[in-house]
Amino acid sequence: LITGDPVLLLNNPGGRYFQYRVLFSTANMMVTPEVESVTASYFQPVAVNVRPVPAMVQPGESILFNAAVLDSNLELIENHPEPVTWSVVAGGGSIDSAGRFVAGTQRGSFVDTVEARVGTALIGRATVIIDEPPIGDAGPDYTGYEGEPVFLTASASSDPYQRALTFGWDLDGNGVFDDATGVDVSYAWPDNGQYVARVLITNTVGFTATAESTVTIVNVAPSIRGLTTTAPILQGEEVAVVVDAVDVPGDQLRYAVDWDGDGVFDSAEQDSNQFVRRIDLPGIYPVTVRVRDKDGGESLSSTSIEVRQHRVYLPLTMR
């Protein structure tokens, strides 16, 4: 079933003929479908696309070029039957029949020097830039604390010809150098552990180098900002202790309490930051709370709870 103006793109090998078949159907028995016209268009080869362009190569090193034949619709013609002939026309090095270019020792930009010829009329060219990359240095290994900025420097990086350099940093480990720019940067890792700081250095020619350093981030213990109690209370009543604590990376915190100041924590560690206990005897009770994070860092804080005695009022007797 073909309706409207269908377009069929055929990726056939070279030949003189092609065949097609049209299947008709209709929902109206009073109308007979028909073919009014058939048009065939041939997208002949018109260009040779040479890659990479521009090619960046160091003196004496090699790089492999490839050539793709494009039709007049600028689409790739796969398995084009004619071979590719490679040559170097503007200096810079040599190239073999497979498209492997070997750079010479002279630095510079060799415009349209690599030529790929297909048949007699199709020609594609590519520019080769021969130069040397910068020398990258991400600095020494670093140590810092979770949640706090760590200063990083790539100031020991250099260029063989003293050209200006630009810097991009990958600090979150995703392989993209987009977390910071500049020779000196700072970055805060949210949790303890070992990380890798990578820097991409680019010179004014466009050549690049990468370097990396190890960053060790040390755990920071939770911080107890305060203790709140419902004291003073009367003997026999319940007292509540609420802990206000934070941790830099937002770790899950665990809480424990020592109700009598003897150094032994009377409760198992719990997720809740609130403790409740009934105290039957009057007095002043030293209370210590402990807060731990998932990495073993802990903090202690103490307060005291006053438990007052019930007053007993005797009835007055008249004499």
C-alpha cells in the first residue's frame, strides 16, 4: 500500500537497473487506485570527506586518515568501488597507501596537505598541524577535610615554546573537564575518601595534555550544636533530652546517652536524636550524649538535669 508521495531510499550496489513492485488496496470499491508517475533520482558521488581535520600530530609521530565518499545528498556511499589514492601535496610528512601519515620534524600548519583522490575527479584534503603539546602537572597529592575547600594548582605545567595555557578540571570523576577553570582552583568533596583531580591543559595551537593527582579527604566528626532538656522536673516525672547535631556531608547520625555520668552509655545507639527517661529520686544528674557518623567520627556533649523533690503539705490543726 503506497499513499501520497512516498520516497524510497535504496542503498544498492552499482548497476544499470532496479525493479520495484506496487501493491494496491482500496476501501472504496467505486475507486480504482492507480500509479500516476514514478520518479527516480540518482545521488551520484560528489565529494570526498577526509578525517581527521585538522589533524594534530607531534613531530615524527603518525596518524591514520580515512576518506568517505559522499553523494549529492551529502550522505555516505558505503562500499564505494573505486580505491582511494593518498598523497601529500603541501609538505609536512609522508603518507602510505593505507592513509597513515608520518609527520616530519618541521613544526607548522600544513594547509590541505593530505590529499585523498577517488577516481579521477573526486578529491578531498585535510590540514595537518605539527607541533608539540604542553607538559601537564596537577600538583602534588593533596589532603583535605570533607566539606572544606581544597586548594589545587597546575602552576608547574608548561609549554615547550612558552605559549599561553588554559586549564579545565575534572574533579567529580565523570571524565568531563568542566568543574573548574584556571591554573589555581579550589573544590570541596562532600565525603571522606580518596579522589582523583584531573586537569586538561591546552596551548594556543590547540594541543593538549592531561595530568592528575590524588586527593585524600579526611572525615570530620559530627558537630553538636546544643542540648535541650525539659528539666527541671519533679521526682517521678519523665525528662527529655534533644540533641541538635550536624555532619558536613549529611551522614546518617547515631545517638547514645549516659544518664548518670559514669562513662557508660546506657542506651544502644539509635537514629533518633531524642531520649526520654523517668527519674524517681531528686538530685542533680550529669548527662552526656554521644553522636557518631558512619565513618566512626564522634562528638560528646554534657549537661545536667535537676530533679526536684515533691513538697508535702500537712494539714493545719487548731489547738
